[in-house]
Amino acid sequence: MTLHIVKKEYIRSETPSLSHVKDSSTRVQNGSVTMKNQEVVGFNGDEAVAYAVKQSDVNVIAAYPITPQTIIVERLSEYVADGDIDSEFVCVESEHSALSACIGASLTGARVFTATASQGLALMHEVLYATSGLRCPIVMAVVNRALSAPINIHNDRSDMMGSRDCGWVQIYAENSQEVYDWIIQAFRISEHQNIQLPIAVNLDGFVISHSMENVYVLPNKDVKKFLPPRKTRYKIDPTHPISFGGLFLQDYYYELKRQQEEALRQTSKILDQVGKEYYKISGREYGSLEVCGMEDADVAILCMGSTAGTVRSVLRKLRADGKKVGLIKLWLYRPFPIDELFSVIENLKALVVMDMALSFGAPFGALCSDVASILQIKKKDLKIFNVIYGLGGRDITPSEIEDIFNDALEIAKTGIVKDYVKFVGVRE
Amino acid sequence: MSRKQNLADRMKLPWKRMPFGGIMLEAGSSVEYRTGDWRITEKPVIDQKKCVHCLLCWIFCPDVAIVRSEKQLNVDYTYCKGCGICAVECPVHAIIMVEEKK
């Protein structure tokens, strides 16, 4: 089996602020894809979500506004009110109802979208499990925000990490461009007949959701071609009555959960297939994870979301100083890309896993727990430590990341890990 | 294959062959669920001589186990769970709970 790993060059491109755009256009110069048809639009993350949903011909939207996701709901209701899209917008009284309405709509064979954040996701919690258990291919944008108390509206990932076992496919985007691209791909992946599972596309609150960036958008006809109307074998239909959501006890429940787990595990394969097709129309390459400088790196940082951008810029600086550092950015958190991860860490001496959420009382943060447990299987000698950072929107600065890299280089040299969990950015 | 056999076969299916996502492909399949198995000790018996055909038992039965025919009311023991609501509600005490011999 050949694994699909997306590689990004660490040699600095000419326009640093638009690094992702520049990268895409270099690929164009390489000759494979034409970007001529793509328009550049100024979007913040939320607007990019809304625009992608608009182009995806969604049938039903049911969402309840919550900071920092509000712009998504505002834009979508504007699109519906202006007649730009032919979708049913269901105004609901809570997030619990929003996702419940989405399940009903999805079972009729409709393409469905919703979005939430933080407390809203927590309120949805029980319905999250119903969505995946009923195999409803719903796409949801989760704008990551800290959970109360104390109340906070800024970015960390305690919301989605708290619901990580809900059976959804979980994707983390780095910037507005990725958010746009992932939303469109997410519909294809979730509606694939072997998958039929909901997908949560995560974007960091404010850092992505409210930051204006240049986004390349595809022409409507390209998206339409890439994303034909949803087809489903089983749906609620009065002319062919079947039952959904029955009571399954000791004799059935286990088999259904095993089925669900298998579908989730197959997702990374389908995600690669869809990513390849998407590359053909967009020139932007996606997969389970993206690496930078991993060919010869001694130490690496593994992280998700917007943090990867900061890490990459520090990495470029350290590479210029001749330090062998690398970056692994996970796009796909569930199902966890185990094989892909193994294939890129083979020659590594130390690995830092960065968690933007606490898992209270656990040995590590959630992401690091996953990584540590799979290293036990194949690569016991790799030194690993966990960084907890950014809680409640606390910034992670380039100098802090440089310190983390230097700590990792020190560990690679001495082989001694002093602190397995480091709280970076907290006032001591 | 009769519906009953069909259900029994499905009971043994391994996970790969179970209907997708727990979908039940036949409508009205709860008819196959014989709730009469739930009865533990007593079953209701209707004394047809005392019965005044007021239909209160038919209204109150939570399992639609009272069956109406032209002349009289009967209990469908395939579905009767033996809850005893009919015996309590009967205004003329025509229904009594009788111990079942196993």
C-alpha cells in the first residue's frame, strides 16, 4: 500500500504573508493544473465556510448562532433570503434542536449542513452520537472555542476534544483557504456510499474564523461537477417505508458499532481518493497529514490547525540556521492516520506533540495520548513530550515555538526527557 | 421464506452482513415481536357471560392485545404482556387474572 503524504517545502517563498497562495501557484507553474479560472476573494474563515456551503448546493441548513461561528449562520441566512441558494434554512431554538433537525433532513436523502462552537457543541453532545450511529452524512463546521467556566469566547480545542469519541470524522484546517477546500471535499467524503458518516471541519475561533485572508475560490460549475447531488440507497420515503433508529439491545448493538467503526476507519482511504480528484480541479493537495522538512529532520512538532502556520515560519528560520527540524500537521484527527504518521517519523529522534486543550487528569493531552499509545506499538525508542498551550485564546508566539524546538533538539542530543508535559505560555 | 423465518435468520447475522446503520428494511416489523413472552405469572381471562361490551379494556390495553370480533372480545396472548390493566379497568369485573401453568 502506498501512503499519500502531502509535502510542503520549507524554503521561503517570496511573499511570506500569502505563503499558501504562493505555494499553490508554484504548483501551477510546474504545469499540472490551471488556476486561471479561480477567483481570489477576501474571506475570513467563517465566510469561507459559508461560501463553500453556498457552492455545494446544500438542501437543508439548520444552525444556531454562537460566537465565533455567528458569521457562518448570518451569511447563510443572507444567501437563502436573497435567493442565492435554494436551501431550506431551519431556524431552531438550540444547538440540540439544530442537529436533531439535521438528522431528520439527512434521513430523507438531503444534503445537510450545520455549524457550531464551544457550548453549542457541548449541548449537541448526545445528538452527535445519534448522527454517526444513524449514519447521517452531515457536514458541520466547528469553530473551536474554549468551554466554560470561566466563560471565554476565544480559541482552544476543548470543545471538539471533549466530543472526540462521538464517531464523527474530524478534520482540522489551518487557514481560510483550507477551510473552504475541506468543506467542499467533506460533502464528497461523508456522502460516499462506504462511509455515510458525519464530518466535523474544525477551524480555530477568531484566529481563522475572523481573520481576513486571500482565498482562491473555484467556479460554481467546477464545484457542481465535483459534487453531484447526494445519492443514497436508503431514505425516508412514504412509498417505500423502512424504519430508522430502532431499539437495539445486547443481540444487535455491538455488531452495528463494529460496522460504524469499520466505516470510520475506511475514511482515510476515501479522503485520499477525494483529495486527488480535488487536486485536479483546484491545484491544492490534501490528505490525512502534511509534512514540512521531515525528510531529514531529527526533531519535529506535531500539531493541528492554525498553529501549524506559526510552527512553519519558525521552522524556516531554524532551517536557515542549519537545525534539522520538521513539522507534521494533522488534517485528519479521526480516524487517526496511524500508518501515515509512522511513515514520516521513521528517522526521528524526538517528537513534540502540541495540544490546545487539557484532558484533565490524563497522562497527556488528548492528541499526545493518541500519539504516545501508537508509538508504543512500533517505535518505542522515540522520545516524546507534550506541550499544552493556547488555552482560552492565549497566543502561542514564534519565540515560544523556537524554545520548544530547542528543547526537543536538546532531548535528541541527550536522550533525557525531563518534563513529559509542558505548559507553555502560562504565567509561572 | 416467511417473515418470521426472515427475522430469525437476521438474528444470527455477523456484523458485515447486518443491514446498514441498523435500518429495518421491512415496515411494520414490530408485529413479529411477540411481547406475549413477557408474561410472568398471570394472564387475563374474559368471562363472556359478565362482559357488557363496553370496550374499556380495548381502549386501555397498552399493547392492542384485546381483539374485537362480531360477537365478543378476546385476548391475543401472542402480544398480551399480562400487565393486568384490563382487569383493573373492567367496570363489571368480567376480566380476572388467572395463574398460568408453565
